[in-house]
Amino acid sequence: MITENQKKAFGFSGTNLLFDEVIRFLQDTQNTLVLQAINSATKGEDRVHFCGQADGVNYILSALVDLRKEAMKLNGLTVDEDLA
């Protein structure tokens, strides 16, 4: 369930520089972790560690995008607008 504060914070119309940069940062971080995980020099537990970190970042990234979609709907905006 989305809170009133989340509805206000994430249900903005148009773009938001902070939201866009947070999404970009998370995407860049996820890409870096995936590259470290699949690097041929990464072995054993280190590979598992990087995979787990990448999965965690993916969860947060997906949760933020889903929260944004839900907040936009609740504010009467279409979910196809301005999504990262």
C-alpha cells in the first residue's frame, strides 16, 4: 500500500532531475556489478557476492519504478508518461 507521502513524492507530473539521477545511478551500479560478476577473473564466492549485490540493486530499482507508476496512477496521470 502506498502512503500519502509516497503518492506526493513519486506521483509528480513531468520529469524530476533527482528521480532521474537516482534511477541512472542505480542502473550504472547494477551494470558495474553484473560486469564484475561475469568477469573471467572473478572467482568463487566473489562471483556469488557480486551477483547478490546486483540482484539487490535490481530489486530497489524495480521497486522505485513500480512505486512511481502506482503514485502516478493515484494522481490521475498515465503511467506511460515520463518513466525511466
